Amino acid sequence: MGDIVKRGVIEHAEALARGEYSAEELVRAYLARIEEKEASVDAFLYVDCERALDLARESDKRRADGVSRGRFDGIPIAVKDNICTRSMPTTCASKMLDGYIPPYDATVIERLRANGFIIIGKTNMDEFGMGSSCENSAFKITKNPFDNERVAGGSSGGSAAAVAAFEAPCALGSDTGGSVRQPSAFCGTVGMKPTYGRVSRYGLVAFASSLEQIGVITSSVADNAALLGMMAGQDAKDATTASVGAADFESDISGGVSRLRIGFPRELFGKGISREVREAVLAAAEKYGDMGAEVFEVSLPSLEYALPAYYVISSAEASSNLSRFDGVRYGYRAAEYENITELYLRSRSQGLGDEVKRRIMLGTFALSAGYYDEYYARARRAAALIKRDFERVFRECDLLLSPTTPETAFKIGEKKNSPTQMYATDICSVPANIAGIPALSLPCGVSAEGLPIGMQLMGDSFSEALLYRAAYAFERLGEAKNG
Amino acid sequence: MTDKSREKRIFSPEEAEHIAELAKLGFSESELKKICADMSDIIAFASKLSELCTEGDSVETDSLSVDSLREDISSGGIPKDELISAAATSCDGFITVPRVIGEGES
């Protein structure tokens, strides 16, 4: 049973169907792996041992009785701790929500449970999603499974590390500016940020509502496609979900890339991108060419504004969204206060971490009288230009290929004291959030130090099936080569 | 870009205190010093946006296209007692907070 934790979601589904092992044995195997790896990885904030085993036994009974909830019934999944799970803590890795147990499930959780998935635990993250390294968690720093002195990335670092360390076969993350893709690149996993409106955000604790989407982290492209297909679709509880039809990302996945037009944006291969990363992604571009795709350089000049625009817009939205944490209806309340204003101020000051306070300050500043036009209005203008650039470029090509991150996983503490240095690591990932388009990160090589390198595929809105097809073709190539 | 716009804007403690008050955050003296330094750096980082002209050509807004709104019909929600139980203090089904009306009066 030892190595079953290294199998993917679809492999588990097939093994469960043929009775190779039971859901209970599967969950026990992952719980044992978590027990073994957590001391060095610190991916989880909460592990739901007893209930996961109860649910696994119920799943086995359903399967025996012929009333299974589908092919994934009984498979465990890890969930980022900013996605609400009924009767299970949801802290957003913040002291502000320490001990908070939501009275409802997020829509994605409802859909996972309806398909028989078992939530095995909640994963670590940067507080409220604000960070790129998990160093901003109020509780622990997740370590990169490939090198425990390095970060796992963020903000969904716990989810990516859990999958990379085989503590879970799949995980949910959320991506506001790269928070699914960047940790996936650092940990060698496959991470998808879907089109804005593809997946319901109901039950995702809001950070920057116009930018974020819940995404999937897995060890293979096919697993990722299967999970997203199950979660996607309109939801009456989230008016920004789109009324596109049922999402099938699997049936065309092996269609290949022949005659596909793949552009690589000049702006995402230049200054700040390490030589090793650039060379690995350009080598991948060549492989796409060998497989019959047409690969050429494109330009999106407005991307030079993407980072400042992202940080102004996301912080502005955060300053508004996080005003709900006032110590009154839920979350942390300061022990001492004389009046209601002190209650708000002390609860927020004691409950929120440094990076969250910095972003609230920046957002409040950017929206305040006298500065709104100078910062917020200009950031929205930049966002409009970026969207226009993507629209133009997607008339010339089907997909864009770039690095996911400028460099491989950095050392813990290396960028912690310089917010702007940390922000700069998001250069390749934030444009997709600003434009609302889907983007996927998948491994494309290993650095001299043995660290994973990730490449990013971006497509036009609602082109996830095409992204999966292109990613699958590349992944297969690696398998063929290694095998 | 003018020379003036290239100068680093220093975020003063007075400004920080004003913004903190709006944001309902409090900082100690040493925290305030740090937040001023960080904010000055972040604003310098965002100053690239000053190259973008927002005049003349009306600022494009990329507002979200809300696909559809559901009918405004209430359906089974979360039981009130479950919601109230998340609050730090409550009494008889109400969340309790310090007195608001008449605050400051003896």
C-alpha cells in the first residue's frame, strides 16, 4: 500500500472501481503520509482525521450497495483554508479567524461532496491570500518539499506542497494574482486559474473580488481537467458566474497541438527572468514547434503596468472586503476596549498581520480623497489597456506561453523584509487575473539545484479545454522521454 | 515624465495616522515608522502608473459584466443561532457590542 499515495486522482478512481483498495484504505494511506511528512513540510493547518475515515467508510458502503456518487467517490482532497467548510475551521491563516467554523459550505465544497470527495484537511496559506511565500501565515511557514529551506510559494503554498509531498492527490487553491500557479511552479504541480466567472466564488473568503478564482492543484493535467469540470458552472449564489454550458475539459484532451498558434510574449521573457527559467520555457516552446504548433513571438506592451495596477486594484478591494473583520459578528475580538471604535480598532490591529495591514493601508490610501484619480483611476485605466492588448493578441494566436515565475523557489526569509521585492515575483502571473483569462502552470524542467521550473499557458476567456489539451501534449512528451 | 514625478514620495507619519484612522487600524510609534517606510516604497513602485494619462480620453472602466441575477426570492438560509454563535458575545439571540448611541456620555 506504501506507494498508493503517489497515484493521481484518475488512477485512484480506477483502482477504487476495480476494488484494488477501499476508500478507507486510501484515506488511511494519506493520513499516514501526512503524519510522516508534516514535520518537514507544514502544509496543513487542520487535518480532519476521524471524520475523513467515517466518510471513507460511508463511501465504501455506497460503492458496495451500488449507489456510489460517481467515479471519484471516496477520494481525499485538501482545501485551502480560505474556502468555507461547514463544521471545519476556516481561518485564512489569520489570527483574526482563529477558531472560526463556518456554518455553511462553499459552492465548490458542496459540489465536491456531491461527487463523493472527502475533505482531508485545510491547508496553510499567506494570511487572507496576501503573499507569495506562505511566510505571511499567522501560524506556520510551509516548506518546499524539494528543499525545506525554501518557500513553497503562495498564497496557496500549503495546497501545492501537500500535493507535491503526496499528502493529498489533489487540492483546491485560490488565485488572485498567481496564488495557484506560482506555488504550483515552485512545487512541480499542475495549477489552473480558470476564467473569471467559470467557478463560483460563493464561500471563498473575499480578498479582491474582481480578480480571484478558485483553482485546482494536481500532479497531472488530466486530473486537473477532471476536477475543474466537476466544479465549474453557473451558481445562483454568485452573480458573476457565467452561463456557459457544462464544462467538459477531458474528451478533447489528447487532441494534440498540431497547427495551434502559440505566442510567447516578449515582455515576459526579459529583465528579471532568470536565465535558467527562460531557457527551460524557450526549450518547451521549441518542443511545441516539434509537435506541429506554430510558435512565434508576440508583444503586449501594456504589461509593464500590470504589477502596479494589480497591487493598487487588489489592495483597494481588500481594504473594502476586509472591513467586515471588525470583531463584532465573527472572528477575533480584543479583550479590552472602552467603546465601539476601540473595539474595531484594537480587534483589527491585534487580529490582522503586518502584510494585511500594509495592503489595507495602501488600498485605503489609493481610494482616499485626493489620491483616487492618481492611483486607483490610473490602475483601472492600465487594466483596460492590458485587456485590450490580450484581445488583440488572441486574434493572432490561440495560446500564450511564458514562465510562471521569474525564478525557482527562493529561500525562506530571502524576500520577507522587502514587500516590493516580493511583489515583483508576481510579474508573469498577475496579467491573467487583470484580464480575467484562464492560465495554467505546469512543470517544464528542473533547475541545476534540483528545483522545479514552471511554465504558464494563457488562453482567451473560457478556453480552458484548449489549455488542458496543450498542457497534456507537453506532459505526455515528458512521460515518453522519461519512460 | 517630469523630474518632479520621479522624486520619491515620502509617506509622512501624519498621513499614515490619517489613513490608519480611515482604515480602523492602530499602530505603535515603531510600527508607524515602518509602515511609512514601506508605504513610501510601495507608492514609488506604483508610480509607474503616473505615465498613464487619464484626461481627454475618458477612463475606460472594465466593470464586471454581471451575467445574470437570480429572482429575489428568499430560500432556506443559515439558521440564525448558527450565525450568532460565531460572534464573540451574544444575548437572547442578539450580538452584543459596547453602547453606540450616547457613546461618550457619562
